[in-house]
Amino acid sequence: MDKCMATPIRCTDEMMLVVQAVFPCVVTPFPCKYLGIPLSLRRLKRVDEQELMDVVAARIPTWKSVACCLSKWAIDQMDKRRRAFLWAGTECTSGGKCKVAWPTVCRPTCFGGLGILDLRFFGFALRLRWEWLSRTALGSCWATLPSRSERAVAAMAAVSMTVVLGDGCSSRLWTDRWMHVGPLCRFAPSLFAAISNVGKKRLVKDGLFQNRWARDIQGAFMTQVLC
């Protein structure tokens, strides 16, 4: 219990009293760290990621690494150190010592690579799985937490996930693929651009009820928007 912590995220004092009554441990404020990775509701800055880069640099000689949702800069810094360790056993190396292109090195062994984890694609896979679980594991306590997926992850989710409509209470009107034409945001991009931010998050049931989606259009009804 001495090693356990509870970190409230958008919790009331009454909620924390209940948590401490059931789980008596140290309460720490948010933002916090998990597995050495800073957790925050905002986008991490380079200064936040630098500490992790220092830890990774210290651990690479023992071939331990951490993959997570990091910026392109942070991943490049980690790959720079991993390449140097692989080809020269040092902290840095020149391109001339790298015998094989890094994308090839990161391929699975069955495709001619060394099976070294591609942190960028692995990060995409983890965040895409989060999108999947947020739709399929509705009983999880974190499923209702607000999240904003990055554009690339949202695009992958849109083309890889198909929704069986049902009653429309869990399907998003504009961004889910519940019609044969694909997500409506891609089928009618001009119309989607004219929809309010609140309207873009509507469920199918809410949007189709009494044509509520039409009232979400901002500005005048123009032919080019409806086409």
C-alpha cells in the first residue's frame, strides 16, 4: 500500500473521500507520471519529453526501451540512440556506419528485418486500440473519459472500423462508417465542414431525430454545401 497512489482527474472532493475510504493510499495531484512517462490532458512539450529521453539513453546499453504516444521529435531522438547502439555500441554514430536502412531493420524477421519495434507504428497501433476499446468496452471506468484522437489515428479508425447500426445510440453520425458510402464526413466533406462542433459529435439517433443534423449547419444553406 505504501507504493500505491491515487491521482484524481476531474474528481470532486466527495469522490476522493470515497476512494480513500476504500483504498487508503497517498493522493497525488494530476499531471503525474506513469511508467516514467508524463501524463497530461494537454500536448506534451519537449521539456516534458526530455527527461524520458535521458532515461531511454541510460537504458539502451541494457536494451530496455519504452514506447508510448510521443512526438515525432521524441521518437526520432530515441531511434537515433537505438541506431547508434545497434551499429556502433555508442551513444551516437554517423550514417556511414549504418549498414541497413532503419525501416528495414524494424521489419519482422519473416520480412527480412531484425524485428526491432517501430515506435511510430507501434504507437499508432496502441492508440488505434484505445479507439477500439473506447467503443467496445463501454463498461470500463475510463471509457467515458474525454479524449481527442490525432488526425492520423482518427483516419485509420474510420477506414478500419465498421459499425453495425442497431438503435443508433452508440454510433456517431458523421465520423463512423455505418453506411455503405463510408463515413459521412468523407462522403460529404463540404457539408461536414459546415456542421457545428457540437453537431459533429452527435450520435446517429440524435442526428436523425426530426432532422436535427440540418439545424447543426452553420451559416446559410448553400447549394455547394449540400452537394
